[in-house]
Amino acid sequence: MVDIKALNSDSQKLWQNITQALSITCETTSFPICDGMDTAELANASLAGYIFRIGRSEEIKVAALTALPDGLQHPNLTTVPTLEEMLVDSDTKRQLWEQISH
């Protein structure tokens, strides 16, 4: 999961490379999903619904490759290197591949 508004040309290229390597297609959704969802509680409820929708399972792990807004959290979010961290330190790319290959 990435925030496309947070991408620059380099991080967008890296994101495209990752999606191609994993043979996944991208889907764009913007927050707030519903008008008026402007509290942390409602934002977290939206995130929970979104994670369930993309995973179609309560056990699916989701990685955020860009920073999430403060207060947004979900138990299925897995900490991985961000795209920006991978652009600065290539060793973090290897860490990501190791995490997603398990």
C-alpha cells in the first residue's frame, strides 16, 4: 500500500518496479473514503475496511511503503522499509524481499 500523493519520480519508478516484479496490479483509492470521515476513529475504521477488502481475509498482512498519517493504525499492518528508505539504502530492498517471501 502506498500513498500516491507522497511519491516523487524516483519512488514512483521503484513502486512500479516492485509491482511488476510481484505481478500485481494497482488500484487507486483516496481518503476519506466517505465524506465526513474526519476523525481518527473513522479513519481507522476506513483503513480496516480497506485492508479487509484488498486481503479478503482477516489474517492478511499489509505493508505500507509510504508513511501513514499520524494515528492511523491496524494490527495487520506490517512494518517494512519505505520506498524512500529503499532509495537511500539498497540493503533495505533486500530486507523487503526477504519479508515478503516468507
